[in-house]
Amino acid sequence: MELDPNDYRRALQSASEHALDWISSLPERPVRPELDVGGLLASIDRPLPENGSDAAAVVDELAALAAPGLMAMPSGRFFGWVIGGTLPAAMGADWLVSAWDQNAAMRYPTPATAALEQVAGSWLLDVLGLPSESDVGFTTGATMANWTGLAAARAWVLDRADWDVNADGLAGAPRVTVLVGAERHTSLDLALRYLGLGTPTIVDADDQGRILVEDLRAHLHEVDGPVIVCLQAGNLHSGAFDPMRSAIRVAHEHGAWVHVDGAFGLWAAASPTLREALDGIETADSWATDAHKTLNVPYDCGVAIVSRPSVTRAALGTQTAYLIRDSADVSEPFDLVPEMSRRARGVPVWAALRQLGRNGVAELVDRLVENARALADGLREISDVHIVNDVAFTQVCVTFGSDEQTRAVTARLIDEGAVWMSGSRWRGEEVLRISVSNWSTDAADVRFSIEAVRRAIAG
């Protein structure tokens, strides 16, 4: 099959038309998909054709096949899990990243993407108030951002115990104790498993999921050997933040490395009105967050930040003849994340920050929190509705009198499809969990969503 360079123009024009049609449909379309996987496979699952097809026709076919199975996640009425939308500049930048087709592993062959990602990283440190000398790497998401920070932590604490994990592995190494709050996110457990650090030691948390500093202190007194403490900026259910300054101080007094999982909540540091809740967070040693959550860039884009660049490079970097370093004194992109081959995820971050500016980032974060509080306030006015968390950030958890009723309301809400809020279980009871993460959610979406819950309660 012979390819025509004009196929790009026709295929991209078709993709652009379908994308704009999709975006323009979001304000009115139901949020839930029309068909499940089984229903979609009835039309999609067929043998690979013997002969190829016109590129634009393939894009048209793809759009038609996928349409019934698309969740309107970019909608202002989507509140499931913690999933953001996409800012216009970030989407445009992401399209360019695909068109440029740069492998963003090294500075020398891809200086444009390396420079843009470096600036995006420095802007992030500035906006979040984190140490300016930190390394910033762009990962697939918060799971691998946590992995990156904890890989650096593992190397650092073992090095201080005179053990070279790169040379000698973990067999026979001093045991690394990892302390986590009782309500940490499961991505931390996954990252620790991937790193061979096993099951963490659990520290008690309060009724909003915040780690209890005195219990942390008691556990640290019992530790003999290398220790890592993991804190949380943004509890999955309550949105609450661990008491950063006091917890970090206690951890450092015991020689621990402190890693902060801030998948969505780290962005509170960008808001002058919310920053106080994260007081002292800049004194930690590493941080993880997602740009595809609160910052609203396309999937996939996590951010791993490590305060000691030499530790990151020692833990993750490599050297071989064909990998050309731009400078022996400068970290390469592949020194900062697990992958050596990856797309330039940081470029949409640059575009989002450039579109918003410092004030715009703060306004975005504040608006998400305002919408969460407006949802909570509106739902409180409905009888038999109970808001079970302090709305500290963008999360709202709701019950409806009993576990059975909460499950029923959640199911009816999802089945109607006008809005999407996901169910969960927290503190021993079923909850409807609302995560406000989309930049486009407005007051009309909030009012509409409150009425949708009212209809679901009525049955």
C-alpha cells in the first residue's frame, strides 16, 4: 500500500471535525455511554481486513464506531473518580506533540521538547512553591510519579545505611520501613510493591483521613534502620491534607525521607486562599501529582518532583554509548522518569500554564473548590441527604440514610446518565463520591447536578 503525504491533511481534517463535534455536544449530551463493551464489540470485533483503507475514511469509521461507547468525561457534569477535563491550549499542544512525534528522552536530539519541559517544570515549582533546584519529571500518572519519588527515597535511605541498591539489589539489604497514613491512596501501595519494599506500616488517621502526628512519632521511635514517611495532600474521599509541617518535622528528626502523594491536592499550593492548608509542604523531599487532574491537561501526565537532583539521577539514570548526553552536568529527561522512550508529556503542561498564567491557575483551583462547596450546600438542603466530610478541597461524600438507599440513589443517578458521580465506601459506609475536577464546570452544571440527585432520590 502506497501512502500519500496528503493523507495526513485529510485524516487530520477529519479528526478535527469529529473532535469539534464531540466537544460541542458536551453541554447537552448524556454523560454515560450508550453501550457497554459487549455492545460495542458486536460492531467492532471483526477480522482484520486483507486490504487497507483510505486514512480519512479510517478516522471517520473510528469516530462512528467509538461514539456509542464514549463517556462524556470532559463534561462539566462529570464528577466521577478524580478526572479533569482538557484546557484548549493543552489539547492543541497535545495534538502538536503527536504530529511532531519526538521521543522526549534526550536533550540533544529533541531540544525543543526538552526546553519546553524544562520551563514547564520550573513554572510548576514556582506555582506550587516547591524548591527551585528540584528535578521535575513527567510520568504516565501519579502511580509512576509516586514510584519515581519513592525510588529516589529508597536509594537515599539505603545509601545512608551504607548499602548500594543499584549494585547489590535488595537481597540482604537493611529493611526499609515505610510509614503511611491509614487512608493513603492505593497507588502508594502499588509503587512500594513495584519497588520491592513490601507492605507499609500503617499510621492512624483522624475522621477526615489526616495522619495523626503523635502516632507517627510513636511509630518512628520504634523504627531501627532506614525509614520513609509518605504523606497525603488531598484525601481521596474528604480532600483533606495531612498536617505537613509538623509531620515532616517529626519525620526528619528521625532521619526519614518524606514523600508527598498529592495527585490532585498538591495544586492547593497554587492558591493563595488554600495554601495555608499545606503549610510546610515545601520542606518534604519528594512530591507526586497529576497534571491531567486539577491542571486539566490531556491524559496521560503525572509529575514527579524530587528535591535532590543528584539522588534522582543516581536512582533512575543510566549511561550507554548510544545515549548522547547534552552535558555531563545536566540531567537528561530519561534520568527523571522510568521510561527511556516517551511522548513529550510536559509540553501540554507548558501550554496549560501559559494559557492560565499564575493568577489563572489559582482561579482554576479556587473555582473547583467553590463548585464543590456549592454542590455540598445545595445537597444539604435536600431531606435525608448527609454530607459526611468537611469539604476541604474538591471532594464531596454523600449518604442517603442507609447503605441500601445510598447504593440505590447512586445506581439511579448513573442509569439516568445526565450527570456522573461514582459510588465508594468510606469509614464503614456506602457513599456517593463527588470529585469536582473539570475547569468547565459552572454554576449551571452545579444546579443541574443537584436536581439530578434530587430526581435519583425520588426514584
